Amino acid sequence: MTATDIHRTIDAVWRIESAKLIAGLARMVRDVGLAEDLAQDALVSALERWPETGVPDNPGAWLMTTARRRAIDLLRRRTLHQRKEGQIAHEIETQLESSVPDLDAAIDDPVGDDLLRLVFTCCHPVLPMEARVALTLRLLGGLTTEEIARAFLVPTATLAQRIVRAKRTLTEARVPFEVPRGPELAERLSSVLGVVYLIFNEGYSATAGDDWTRPALCEDALRLGRILAEIAPREPEVHGLVALMEIQASRLAARAGPSGEPVLLLDQDRTRWDPLLIHRGLAALERAEALGGARGPYALQAAIAACHARARTPGDTEWERIAALYDALSQLAPSPVVELNRAVALGMAFGPEAGLEIVDELTEVPSLRGYHLLPSVRGDLLFKLGRLEEARAEFVRAASLTRNSREQALLLERAAACGDG
């Protein structure tokens, strides 16, 4: 195996093992930032040694062993001035041995509690949402700072500072490395799922830049969702979110044309939808429903996505069922964006006038005044009603509000299709 091959192997191993490695170390040292530093040190050791010795049979265990030894040395140095070195070493060894009774089993166990603790720590409400997203992608997604910055179109230095501040905040706030209990668990789990879905949505429909989609972000979010489904198998909304992401991700290949231009849902070649992801999504939705979560927010959205997935052609879509599901979602989790989506469904099920009635009311909602999809939807409904001059104005306004160049081009094309009025 060449040095290049070994470096590629190390990169692949890191992507797979880094989250478990950092989670296990964080339980030992009770500091997420320090745990990441120790894991990075172990990675550097692998880069130095494996080209000479070859990749070990259990690379994850090798990384954990190396990082654990560094943790012991660090803790010994920190407290050396207080006690005799022999006593310190014995106490640290005893403590770490008791926390990891079977190292190999801990490395190989894909559903250990450490990962769940790390998820809840990264998504702690003491951090602002953008910091939760960055830290989650860094520690659980295995992405580099540069990759995260590029995905969210922020300078690398800005993103690096955001991550540093997040880790410092967790340390200074003495956030416990644990899974919350009781009522706090449901509240915190909602935050965790929200972070994962935010990552997915940014990949599914990029808010800015020159790319219509960023599939790599969708893949990272799906990976995180699948991990959550393994370590929290009795939580229906976890399966609801996974179902939603699996089904949405099935359309990614069909969402863009040969030159990267956007292709809207009703215009997509459905033979390009991924049947495996659809199958996985429908199975996850069944699990959510079997656990009594059919009326959870993510499960309801997954049920809507499933209606599209089951329709062989756009004309087969059960729009009345979709409208009913949006009715249920608007009662459970009311928001202007849900109402806007409900308006689209009503317009498809009962005619554009039904949708336009709701959209016209939403134009007075302050939080939607800068939201480009509001004039975009209104323009579409007006176009279907033959009110072309008004539709054109709405599409132009929507184009002025979006920060995604691909979407802007699409909206200007739709404006041009309305004529000069």
C-alpha cells in the first residue's frame, strides 16, 4: 500500500471513527474541546506511524488507545504538584479502566451511550444555533473547519472562531457530558433534531451561493439521523426525521439538470428518484407510526413526502391528503412557513384561488417580508389564474430576495415567461 493509499485510508477511518473517539474521550476527561484535541493528536500519530507500520487491524481501537494514553499523561501532569506521581498514575488508571472496562467492545459498539451524550452536548441550548450546527458537523460529522465554512459560505476564520467559542462556552458553563432526563430530554431532543434537519435543509436547498443543492451536507445529516435512530430507537420523532430526510434525499439526483439548473418537483424525472432511499424512508415512517408518533411534526412531514414518493406521475399525487396532513401540521406546529406550504397544497387540491386566499393573508406577516418563497408561491398562483402582470412582479421580487444564484435565474426565467404584461 502506497503512502497516498494509507493517507486515504486514514481519512476514511477518521470519518468513520472520529465521533465515537471524541465521545469516548469526552466521557473520560469531561471536556469536549480537550477530547477533540486528544483525538486530533492521535490522528497526527497515525499519519506519522501508519505509513511505516501499516494500518492496524482495528484502527479505531488504535486511535482510542493512543488518545487515552495522552489523556493519562495530561491528567498526570496537571495534578503532579499535588500528589506523588505513582499515586496519581494509579488513580487515573483505575478511573479510566473503570470508565472503559472493555476498550475493544467500546470501540466496536455502534450504539453506545457516549455518542448520544456527545450529540446532546453539541446541541446544548447554551450555544446559539449556528454554533450548534458548526460543532455538530465538526465533532459528529467529521468535517474539517474548511469544509463546514465552504458549505455555509462563511470565511474559514469566522467558522473557526465560532467553533472555538462554542467549546469554550461549554467548558465555562460546565455543561455536563450526559443525556438529560425527564422533561428536559424531550426539549433537548427537539433541539438536536432541529440542528440535524437544518443541516439537511441547507444541503437540499442551499440558501446562498452558486449551487442549487449540496448533497454532501444531506449525506452528513442523514448519517447523524441514522446514528440517532440507533442510539434512541424508542423515540418516534427520530424515526420521523430520518424518514423525512431519506425520502427527500431520494430526489436529489433529479433536482438539478445537466448544467446544475434547478428542476422543480412536478418537472422532475421520477425514474431518477432513488428507490432504495424511498424504501428506507417509508420503513422509518412505519417505525415512527408503530411507536405512536404518527402525529409528530417530522412524521407528518415525512407522510407528506411519502405521498410524493408513492406517486408514479405528478398527476397521481394525492393533493387532498397532502392538504389534510398540512392542516394537521399547522395545528400541531403552527408557523407562517407551514401555512405557506399548506397554501401550495390547497392550491393544487382545490384550485389556485384557494391557495391565493391564504397567501394574501401571509403578505401581512412581518417574519415573511424578506422570505423569497412567499412572492414565489404567490407568483405561481397568479400565473395559474392568468394574472400575468402581477405574477411577473412577484417573480422579480422573489429573485431580488434570494441569495442563491441558481434560484434567482429560475425565478427570472419564470418572470420572463409571463411576458411584459
